[in-house]
Amino acid sequence: MTDVTAKKSTALKWILPLVIIGVAIAVFMFLKMTKPQAPSRPTTEKIWTVSTIPAALGLHPPSLTLYGKVESPRLSNVTAAVTAFVKHVYTDEGLAIQPDELLVQLDDSDAQLLIQQRQADVDNIIAQIEAEKVRHKTDLQSLAIEKNLLSLRLKTVRRYENLIKRKLTSQEQLDAARRDYQQQALSIAQREQSIADHPNRLQQLDSQLMRTTSLLDQAKLDLARTQIKAPFHGRVSSLNVSPGDRVRAGDPVIGFYSLDRLEVRAQIPNRILPLLRQNDALQQVSASGQIDNQTIELRLDRIAAAVNSGRAGVDGFFSIQNTPYQPALGRSLAINVTLPAIADVVPVPPTALYGLNKIYRVVDERLESLQVNRVGDSVDANGKPVVLIASPAIKTGDRLVITQLPNAITGLRVKEFSAAVDDKGPKDE
């Protein structure tokens, strides 16, 4: 009995903890399964507050700012035409010059001596021509006389032949008469040749006279070129000589440009070129620039016919209109250009553009992207800058977003806000 009781007591010691553990596990599982569930919070979509403006299609003149440089198509760099010393310099760099004003005088001593030599050559040829004419006149007169002499010599030969037949003279006298006749005939042939060659000799002398006259004219031209004069109203841009300098033919002497043909060269973007190439478009372009606190009125004269390598546009040439202020050559300035008005364009603030050619409009409280063409810039009634855009997808009254969102994408939910409120942060609802 004692052993049985001891065994039961030992079994109870092992079973009781197991029962307690089992009950505890059962209670834990029951509590876990019966605990109350917290209600789930629904996910809310972020709504971005944006400012919008209604699209207003209309006729607007685009404007743009270009950066140009003052140039002149009448820029002359005069070089020396002769080798000579610089005698006088009558101007300085930066001074205004008038037409035919003497600027630089070169020493003309060598040119004067050369003219005397050329004039002597011309006089010599003229004298030879006159001598040839006198010679020709004398040849004509002598030919008639020599023909009479030939006739007399022929009669002498005939007479001696008759005498020789009658044996009244010797053969030697007949031979002498025949010899005299042949000599006279030879003299006449030479005289006729001289007369026939007269036009050729005269032509040679005329050619020599023309050549020597040309050399004389060239010498006179070189003499005139020792005086460097202003060809037009302008300003001296460079002066490379001083009195006493010796210059050779081709050495630079002085540079000047015309004040009546000043213009500004500026690069026109390619997107503007189609508008400018329309009929009479150049006449409708107005422009102005600021330099040294002076306003300069400009007019677009022409567009370059070639594009320089490495440039993204074509050069345009703006002529400077009547103004008392004449900017210096090479000065840079900003040009405000107003182009002809374009129909069906929408003015928007610069903040409405994303990149170069994309905007967003609000449709059913969500963003929708549009590809647009930026036709130019302008200013609104308050003088603030606006961008002119065009797109066939834009309709009058469309709500265009003018707020810059960092994560703008088609389908993004937004809430329109007054354009006067600058609140760009996200809102949760």
C-alpha cells in the first residue's frame, strides 16, 4: 500500500504542472482569439493646392531679348600703295573724319621723279611718231622722183643697145647703163617697201605710246595715293604710323568706319525665323537697345544668308536709326525686339512652363499635361513678363496651372486655389 501511494504521489507531481501549463495555453489562445479588433484607417490621397488661370486665346505680339554687337559694313583698313616715308599725320584714333579730308601724307618725292621719267618716255614716243609721219611723206615724194629716174635709165639702156648694134659704142658702156638701171629699180623697191611698212611702224609706235602713257597714269595714281583721304563720314578706328615711319606697299596705315552705316549684329533663335520670313515681317519688327544710359532705336534690315559653324541661330542685322548718339564699334548691348502679332496664342507666367514645351491644365481636379509651342515672350498689362504659347489642344477657358510642382505628372490630384495665394505645399484630406 505504501508503494502504491508513493507511486500515485509521484505521478501527481508530474501531471499537475502539465495540466496547469495546458490550461494557461488554452486561456491565452482564448483571450487572443476573443480580443477586440481596432477599426482600420482608410488611406487618403494627397491633394496638391495649385494656382490656375483661365486660358485666353488672342492676338499678341511676342518679344524677346537678344544680345548684339555694334558693327559697320563700311569698315576700311587702308594700306600703303607705294614705298615712302610718312610725312604728316593729320588725325588721331577716335576722331571723326569728313569726306575727302586729308588724313595721312606720304613723301611724294620718289613719285614726282617717276612721273618725270614716264613723261619723258611719252614725249619720246610722240616725237618718234611725228618723225615716222614725216618720213612717210618724204618716201612718197621720193618715190615719184625715183620712178622718173628709172624711166630715164631705161631710155639710156635702149639707146646703148641701138648703138651697140651699129657698133658705135662698147659693151662696157651698155653694161654700165644696165647696172645703173637695176640699181635704180632696187632703190624704188626699197622705197615702196618702206611706204608699205609705214602702217606697221606707226602701229608699233602707237602701242609704245599707249604703254608709256599707262605707266605715266600709274605714276600719277601712285602720286595721288601718297595722300590718304577719308572716303566718307566716319571715325578713325586705328592708326598704325607716325611721321618719319617708312612704309612699304601693303603695310597697314589707318583704319576707319562709316558713322552712317552703324548696325548691330545679333543672333536670332531658329524658332523665331519662320515668323520673320513671312511677307513684310521685317518691316513690322521694332527694336531698341540700351547703351551708356542711352536708348537707341533699331530696325531689322536683313537676315544673314549663311549660318556660322557652331551657332544655334542666324545672325540678324539691326540698323541704328537717326540718333545723336553714336556708339563705338565693338560695343555690346541688349536688344528688346517686338515681333509681329500672332493669333491664337495664350500668355502665361513663366512658372506655368515645365521644361521648354510642356504645361498642365486641370481636368476633373486632376492634372493633364499638354505639349505646347513657345512662340515668344511678352509683358502683361502690369509690366510683368509672360510667355506666349500655342497649341491646338488649348481651348478658351481651360484652367492652366501656374504653380511649379516638383512631382507634377498627369493624373495627380490637385485643388485649385486663388492665384493670389502662394501656397504650394501638399494638403491631406
